[in-house]
Amino acid sequence: MSAVLSQQSSTQPDVSARLASQKQLQVVTNKIHATSNIDEIMLELSAEICTLFNADRLTIYSLAEDKQSIVSKLKTGLNSFKDLKLPVAEHSIAGYVALSRKMVNIRDVYDDTELKAINPNLRFLQEVDKRTGYRTKQMLVAPIMDVQAQELVGVIQLINNKAGMPFGHITEEGVAELAQTLAIAFKQRQRPQAVRTKYAFLITDAVLSAGEYELAARQARKKALDIEQILIEEFQVRIPALGQALSKFFGVTYEPFKPERLKPLDLLKNLKREYVEQNQWLPIDDAKEGLVVLCLDPERIRSSRIAANVFPKAKIVYRVTTQKEFRETVNQFYGVESVDTGDIGDILSGLDDETGEAADSMTADEVSAAADNELVKLVNKVIIDAYNQGATDIHIEPYPGKAKTEIRFRKDGALGPYIEVPASYRNAIVARIKIMCDLDISEKRKPQDGKIKFKKFGPLDIELRVATIPTQGGVEDIVMRVLAAGEPIPLEKLGLTKLNEQNLKKTVEKPYGLFFVCGPTGSGKTTTLHSVLKYLNTPDTKIWTAEDPVEITQKGLRQVQVNKKAGLDFAAVMRAFLRADPDIIMVGEMRDKETTSTGIEASLTGHLVFATLHTNSAPESIIRLLDMGMDPFNFADALLGILAQRLAKRLCSCKQPYTPEPAEVKSLLNEYCEELQNTETFKRDPKVAMESVYKDWLKNYGNERGQLTLYKTVGCDKCGGNGFKGRCGLH
């Protein structure tokens, strides 16, 4: 028989065993007292505690917020189970201990007579044993009490003595002492002013609940991943929210990743990539306020004076960032780390004509198996360089005979040369790319289309849309469109004028109708539509999109990839959408009568429909749609608006300001007002109307002297000497 601790018969303990147990227990309690994160330390110490008390399993419960139940915070051997939640009542052993606040030491939990001797209503919950096949027998359960407040904090439970006998008095005393240590640790954990982790402000800012954060922490420990990765991938926490939480925790400004950031060559000349990654700090700018240092743990970098020792004369200003953005900044400054760390020139020099002639006749298996040769390195290097340089397209242009194969990149809308490859490698390069996108390398007479998921071949998580076209001389051209996944641009940052932005928001906020964005290929139509969808994306709205390909992803959107080979074209997807209870539908392109008719039908039946058109202007879009056979009356009822868009080159930051001559201002004014000649204002008095436009320019863009400031190109290393870097939208 075993019963409550007070009913147990005492035995003379072995002094040496007691001393050894006390020594081991002291090690465990010291570790608990020394930690600032009780959750993490308990997971690490669980095996130590089981060994200390010779127990097979351990469960630690904490009192729930409702004070009516206990929830398992740690359970060894039951990782597949969700958290156990037990009522504070006699219907379970742990629940009874929480209720009575007394330790129990049970010889056999399946012995009803033994249980009823403790409490008539006490029983053992056998469901866990039945589901796992585990056999629980001995059990020692003790309350975790706040001695000062006489409040229950939790319960500690040892299961099955490995010696096959009831837990002894030394174990009872040790568990009681451990329970006191845990009570102190748990009470400190519950203090609201004690911020436990650097992401605790996510809970304060209501980004996550406390339960969600604890679940994320457990998953991170279980999967041996950083909690930041779990929060982003599994709990959809946005990176800016993580950054703001870090900013509040460390008390320094959050610095997001900026793709346009210039590489500070002078600051990085003595800092190797390995050193930066190991020490987790990076100088990013020498600003007026001081030397800006980007880091993951400003307190550690500041206290260690590691940055101050490298830059002893500088006033250092610390900025905190997320791990993901820190890696992106390191890659931005040092280049993407990959298997092809060599220079493109070194790779080309490794290609010799003899090897090239052999590669010209490679079979599919040989090309596929050539994972480490110079040819594969070359193809990977071309793709990585295109991505790093911001290219949208890669053009591979072989010529017949012994002429070299030219590779060009399209950047900011303009094609420019990249490298030339020996002629003997033209067929091998084409074969390698076909293998990467699962195309038929033996078919050289017909165009083929495919897609490369580059993550399988290199370090970048990007896709490339591939088109092969047979050209004169028995060769094949390849054009690859780089499809880098990204997030939508906020509507306010699209570069719309204030009037256009107001009109656009007013139009798209209507409950139903048809809205088009038109422009030539590559003018940013899909980007604009995704910005509009981001503006309209709310929890009470169902949004379906049909795209080819899906380049921008958003949480809350249900996005469908068009697959023509499987018969899933835009028209088929549109018909399916109408049966899927949509509020908003976005179609990547309306290029045929059926898709357009379905879109108009949807807009007339209470849905808001967005689409793109390959036309040059808004009026031309209407003519194109009518030419498709659209009913003019239905079309007029459905149409909300058309936004015409172009992309223009943006001046590089090296631009030089100047004050234009009056003749240049007049020329700009005449060109700007040319399309306004037929308005009523210009018909009445053209001179007054032009003066009104000029005054508006001065009001919005003039300096304090009442002059306009224009800029001219200069050229630098960043823009390749042409004075232009990036593009902006014109609407």
C-alpha cells in the first residue's frame, strides 16, 4: 500500500545515496536559477531530471490562466501529443495533487484500491497509455507551490521508477526541493515587467498571443530551428513586425533590408565575409550621426567593443535587424554564397575547345550527371549574376560556325552585353538548360517552353521561365525570364500622383465592376494589380487570382497557376472562380473572347474583376475589347476604369541638379500641355491655362526662389556609367 506522504512509513535513508542525490540536485537547481528562459532550460534539463530521480518519464504542468486547470509545459516521451490540459479536480492524479496541494507516491496507478485509499473519487486516466501502448505503473506527483503567497503554480510528475519499485524517500525529498525551485522560476516568468525574450514585444503589440508564441518556441526547439524562421514560415509574422519587436527590446532603431543600399567599400575593405557572419555585425553607412553598424544583438556588440576596436575613431550608431535581413544584406555586399564562388572569367578560362567539342555531343544523362564541371558552373554563374544585377531577362544567342555565343542581360528595360562563350559550347549550354527545365534536348526544330526551379541547382530560391527558339544556322536561342518571388508594393509607393491615387482608390473600392491595367509587356501591370489587391485584401473579402506565372504571393489571396498543357487556361479558371464564391477576381491577362466574356459576366453579377491588357493606351483598350465581340451595352455597364501604365528610366543617385533655362521650361510646358489643347480651359484662353499649369508646377516642385530644379545624368559604378538606375511608373 502507498498513500499520501504523511501516511508512508519511514526508513533509515542511506547517507551516501542522500549526499550524492543532493549534489546532483544542486547542479540542476543552479542551472534553473541561472537562466532567464525557464522554458528552454527545462527542455534541456528534462533528461537530467529523469536520470537524477531514476524516472522513465517526466511531466511538468503549470496552472492555466483560468486557475481551474493545469496545462503540460514539458512532457518527455509524448512529443506527438498536444498539450495535456487537466481540470483541478479528483478525476486525475495530477489534478488531485493540484487540488489537494499534497504530494502522492503511488505504487501502481492501475490499482483502484490504492487510489481510493487516497481519495474515493481519484482515478488514473488510461487514455494516453491506450493510445501510445505505454504502461504506466509507479507515479510520484508533487505540487509546485509559491510558499510566500501559498498559491499553486504547477505540478511535477515522475512516471515509472526504472528500478521497478515505488519511488523512495530520497526521491520524495528531492522532488519537493525541485518543486520549490521551479515555483520561484515560474513566478519570475509570470512577471509582466520581465521581458523574457527579444521577441516578447510581439505579444505586447498583439501580433501573437502568448500561447502562439509559446507554441512557436516549442516547435523551434523540436525542429532545431531558429524561432524567427518558425514565426515567419508557420505563424506568418511579417518581418517588419519582428524588426519592431527587436527595436523595442534592444532600445535601438530597426533597420530593414534595402535593395538599393550602396556597398560601403571603404568600410568593408578589411572585413571578410566569414568574420562578419561569425560575429554578426556589419558597417553599412558612414552617416552624419556616426558610423552605422547593423547587428543582431546590439547589447553584445556594444559591450564587447568589437566594432569600436575595428573603428576606434568613429562614433558608432547601432541598428538592429532580423536574421533574414542580415543575411540578405551580407549577400548584397559580398555576393550570394554558392557553389560557384569563382569569377566568370576564371570559369570561361577553364573551358577548352577539346572539352567543348566533347560537350557538343553530350547525351541527356551526361549533361544531367555533370554536376561539378565547368559547364554547369558557367550556367549557374550566369543565372546568379543576372539575379544579383537585377536583370529581368537572360538572352543566350548562339551563332553558326565558329562565332562565339553571346549572352546578354536585360536590365531596366535595356539589353546589355554580359559575356561571350566559345562556339564549341553552344549546344552543351542549350542542352544543360533544357535538362534543368525538363525539356526534350533532342528536339531542336520546334520552340519549347519550360520552367527552372533554380533552388534544385543553386543557392537562390527563384524560378526562371524558359523559351527555346530554333534560329538560322541550325542553332537555338534561349530566353530566360527571371521570376524572383516578392511581396506587393503598397499602393502609396507606386509613384502615382495624388490625384491619380485618389481616383484609383475611389474606383477600386466599388463593390462590383471591371477594372483594367494596360500597357506593353514588362510595364509592371501585374505589380500594380497586386498593389491594388493588397489595398483591398481584408479578412472579410475572398480574392481569387489566375496568373501565368504566379510571381507575387500574398497571404489572404487564393492564387491559381495557369497550366495550358493540362487544359487549365484563363477561361477555364475563370469559370471555376464563379462557382467558388468570390468577392474579387484578378485575371493575369484577358486575351480571348471567352475569358473577356466571363469577366464581364462576373462583373455584372456582383463581383469586382481586375485584369491586364497588352495595349498601348486606355482608349485603345476599349477598341480592342469591342473588336473581340463584346456587347457595347454590357461592357459600358461593367467597366469601372482603365489605368494605362509605362515604365520610365529613373535617374541614378549620382544625378546632378541644375536650374533650367526659360526656353527648356517652355519646351517642357508645351509638350506637357499638348494633350490638354482640346479641354474647355485651353479653348477659352490657352495662355492663361498654360500659366496656371506652370504656377502649379512651381507650387509643388519649385524651390524657395521660385525656380524649378531639374537633374541631369552623370554616371557612376552603380549605374554602369549611363546615369540611370531602376525604373518608375508613369500613369
